[in-house]
Amino acid sequence: MSTPASRDASTPALELIDVRKRFGKTEIIRGVNLSVKRGERVAVIGPNGAGKSTLFNLVSGRFAPTSGSIRLHGESILGKAPYEISRRGLARSFQITNIFPRLSVFENLRCAALYASGQKYSFWKPLSRLDDLNDRTEALMASIELKRRRDVPASLLTYSEQRALEVGITIAGGGDVILLDEPTAGMSHSETDRFVHLIRTVTTGKTLLTVEHDMGVVFGLADRIAVLVYGEVIAFDTPERVRADPKVQEAYLGAVLAADASSQTPADGDGSGAAPRAGVH
């Protein structure tokens, strides 16, 4: 297995080649080709039922593709279990928040960091004495802006704080390819703005692949956007080119962008011209 230092910068961080997934007679993913550069932020968008979650499940090893190839840093990960793929540098969050509700913020992060380090809990060596692990956990907690909530049980955090904690758990493993599944779902405008800033901060220098329905987040965060419709990528380009692509507008973005444009006229609001963040459900 290659290490980050030994990886060729020209090798894609993540590459899908003619990936297909069939459930029975129904083909959900239909020949997806996707090449994500190292350090790039890519958003996957598409209508409900387009296959976005299935695609994430294929990349993270929860599902095996029917055919095609998936490569992480140039190495095939076909047939690998999710934990094996994680060890190779890929980390994933889910649509539904996955945290330990009775553990504190610090304990949640330390559990993730402990697992990622390959260490095991030992009765003879309490976790409080693992200085490197605890220092790393403290730094991680500061990076997701939850230091003041250090000893609060995760169940008592606000929703956006729980999502931030999950992002912290996701990156605790040290993976350099991060998959975030609808990270801002259910957040208010102000929470979303803060969360996008947090995502930018904690993924600096890493490769990000995210599924997101909020078009404000997508166009503000992504370097490139992959548009998935009925299991096929119909466009993969910069936000500006995707926004202007007639195929994309017809298949997915037309109604969203039209609503966004109309909302900027004074007649539709208070005259400020501020557009609300568009979302597709």
C-alpha cells in the first residue's frame, strides 16, 4: 500500500471507470466514469433516485459493483471491506448522524482517533495516559470548533454541532479522501454558512467528494460538479459550466436556477435582491 508521501501527484485520488450496479434486473448505476484529482472538492448532484447514495456505497465498499473498476490513489479497492478501504485513506460520513450519544464530544473523537491509530483499549494503560492520542483529539476538537463543548454528551449538542462532531469523527482517521453525504441537510441558513466554512477548513489539503442538495453550498464549495441522472453522469465540469449546460438545466437545474433568479427581483422580496438558498428535495 502506498503512503501519502509516495503517491504520484498526477494519479487521481479517486477514479471510477465504467462502474455499474444492478439490483436484480434494475441497473441503478450505468457506466459511471469519474476522476477526482488530489486536493479537489467535487460535489455530486442529481434528483432523488438518481443513484447518489448507491454511488457512495460503491466507493466506500458497502456495495460491490456489478462491473467496472474503482481505484483509490491508483490502487483497486474492488472486493475490499469498508474498514480496509478506510485504512487505505478513505473516510465517509452518512446522511443520518452517527455518533455515540452518551459519550462526550471529547470521548467520541478519541474513540475515532484510537481506532484509526490501530491501538486497542488496554486495562493496564488507561486512555488518559495516551498523551499523543489525547493531544491529537484536543487538536481535532478545536478544528471543528467544539472545544467549549468538550465534556458535553453528544446527545445534548445542537443538530449542527452533532453534524460537526460527525465530520470530526470522519476525519479523525487521517484519511485524505473524504466522502460527506448531505452534510448540511436540515440546517438553517446561518448554520449552513458556518458549516461550509468548517468543511473548507478541515478538508484543506484533502480530497472531498460530497453529495449535496443545497445549490448554494454546491456552487460555493465545489471545484467541479458531477451531475448524476438515472445512474449516469451527464456532466462533470466547473460550477460555471455546469450551471450553463443546457442538458443539466433540462434534466435537473432548470427549475432551481429559475427560482433562484426570480427571487432576486425586488417584486419578490424586500427589494434587497438577496436570493434565498435553493434546495431540491
